Amino acid sequence: MQFGIFSVGDVTPDPTTGRTPTERERVKAMVAIALKAEEVGLDVFATGEHHNPPFVPSSPTTLLGYIAARTERLVLSTSTTLITTNDPVKIAEDFAMLQQLADGRVDLMTGRGNTGPVYPWFGKDIRQGINLAIENYALLHRLWREDVVDWEGKFRTPLQGFTSTPRPLDGVPPFVWHGSIRSPEIAEQAAYYGDGFFHNNIFWPADHTKRMIELYRNRWAHYGHGAPEQAIVGLGGQVFMRKNSQDAVREFRPYFDNAPVYGHGPSLEDFTAQTPLTVGSPQQVIDKTLSFREYAGDYQRQLFLMDHAGLPLKTVLEQLDLLGEQVVPVLREEFAKNRPANVPDAPTHASLLAARAKGDEKKSDEKAEVSTV
């Protein structure tokens, strides 16, 4: 099972000091956080994509390419690549280039985002959000798997004899997670292609998350990819830790109360009771994260949001030390217990390459058998 962190890259004033970091400071902080994630033994760093203040990560592949050059093991991902407003041709090119530079340590999560005005900024109609997601991904999927593509759709100019370059590393495209918190059509899309489904459940109660994941698992099986429990599931989560839970609550409360998304809304106590947010001791984080399996089943990737709401970089790095030293080792051990043998690990470039080789070998054997009949 993979563990990692994702960042939305918000530039938010620290409510305890009133100071707002510069955009440069925030970008550099995201890099420092990614490097720390590798240092403490995490598996994944993922960045969001936003094109409006107060966010900075408008160019995920630029950021991830820089991080790739400074890391050796970390899987580099997105916590949303806007499949609706980005040209799928450019996505195919950018992520194949990143995959080449990072020696395969790349995957991505497609999604529609949560900012309505981004659609007209890029010449798109928000009323076509789902249709854009479906059509654009259908093209992206082909661009990575066919050397020459002829294409005609509703939302972009046709392609004739087009080859996306560079080609995916070793002929194996980056693994794709389809991210959604509310759209069954996206769960269906993930299932149809045999891709991963990521539910960023940080704002949602367990019963909603369970319904979305069950839909995806059942449709995965319907399309012949395997048993429902073999489907590839990822979850989001939010944590803030201190050695003593009382210290964690006291320190995090002003950040929660003034956060751009949920600030001035439900109380911290109500929000932690109703969503996956955990504010407390490392053991409390362990206990609540392990409870996700009760409604999500055995899953493959757990990402945590830890660097938002104006938290200082120093504090975030301290959180990562706790996560890497006291939380993730226990989670790895506990999630491995009683995990069925037929439940796969999260796909990586190496595992996808091996699976393709195995499939080619099987086809060769079948061809040989036919020729001898």
C-alpha cells in the first residue's frame, strides 16, 4: 500500500501571525515538503492544479519535474489534472516528458476541479463538464497507446495522423487515477478503462464515500477487469498531530476556523466527527485511518493533506516527521494484516511493465499452441 501527501498549494495568511507567504515562498515550500516526504519514507507526493488566487500550482509538470531531479524514489503525481479544460494532446505530451525525466516515477489523477470560472478562462463551457471529461480522456487514452491517431470529437479540432511525442516510457503510459467526490459518471469512467478511482473524502461522510467506491468496484467487475475487491482505490485524508491530542486541537483550531474552504463553518469538533479529518495524537490518526478500510475495503493509496490553511512550513515538516516515524510504519503493518492475496498493490511503472511482459508472453504461448494444432 502506498502512503503519501497531496498539496493544494494555497497561499493563505497564517491566522496566528497575520503574515501571508509570497508566491515564491509557497512554491519553494511545496518543494521542501516533497523532499521531506521522501526523507521520512513516504511513497507519493501529489500536487493540485489551480489557475486562480489564492493558489500557486498552475503548472504541475514544471513543479514535479523540478522535484524529480531532486528525488530518487518518490512517486510524483497530481491530485487533480484538469481533464476538462486542458487539451488532452498537451497532457499526453507533458506527462510523457515528465515520465521520461523521472524514470517512470509518474502517475496522474484526472478531475474536473472545484473552480467554476476556470472553464471560460480556457474557452470551455462548465455545463459540458462531464462530457468534456469523458471525451478528453478517451482521446488521452488513445494518444498514449496508439502511435498514430485519427480523431474527431465534439470539443476540439480533429486530428489526422497525429503522433504524440515523446512516447510513453518503455511504451507504458503513466497510470491514471480518476478523482471525484460526487460524480458517479467519473467512477463509471474509471471502471470502464480499468483505471484507478480516487475519492478525496476530506469533506464527506463515510456513507457517501462508501457508495461511490462500491459503485466503482461493481462496475470494474462488470467490465471484466477482475473481482470487485481487486479494483484500484485511493483515498484522501486530513491530519494534524501533536504528541498530546489537547495540544493538537489547541494549535490547529485557529487554522481550521479561518481556512479558506471550511473556515467560519462547522466547529472543529463537528467536522472531525463527521469527516476523515483527524486532529490529535499519532495514535488517534492511526486508529481513524485504519477505520477507512471498514467502508472502503482493502485499498491501494492513502494521501494526506497537511500543508494548507496557512500552516507554517516548519510546522508542516514537523507533521511529516510524525507521519513518517510514528504513523505510516504502523499503518503499513496493520493494513497488510489479513489483506487478501488477490488484492493488488498500487500500480507502478515497474509493475505495469511486468504485467505487459507477462501478457505478451501469454499471447506468444497461445499463438504457438494454435500453430501446432
